[in-house]
Amino acid sequence: MKNRNEEKFFFDRKFPDLLEENYLTIRKEDGVVKILTDHIVSVNIKSQTQVFIKLTNNEEYKLDEKLSKKVANGLGFFD
């Protein structure tokens, strides 16, 4: 993925159930993190259960296992 528009397309079109308007909602042990999809600059798929997203401020989040599988399988990895 090369630019923010690709990531936005990816979340909007492939995984509409993960979005709350234009936010990606990530549930973490200590609460819920909401991330604007426009702030996602890359998606790194290391394995079916290890998917990371990097934001414009260089923060990186590891998606939980269930969400990682949904993202990896939705992109055609590990079918």
C-alpha cells in the first residue's frame, strides 16, 4: 500500500463492519481506540494473526487476532 487513499479504500470497501463512520475502532485490553482512517499510512501483514497499522504520527498498533485474520483474509492472504 502506497498512500493514504489506498488504505482508506481498503477499510471502506473491504471491511465496512469495522468502521464507525470514518473511524477504525480497535478494542484493546485497556479500552477502545478510535483511529481516523485518513491517519493510516500503512498496513503491515506479518502473518494471518499479526497485522500492524502505522499512523501519520508514526504510532503503530497491532490489531487483535480476530481483526488481523479478517484483514489478512479479506486481502486474499492465507485463503
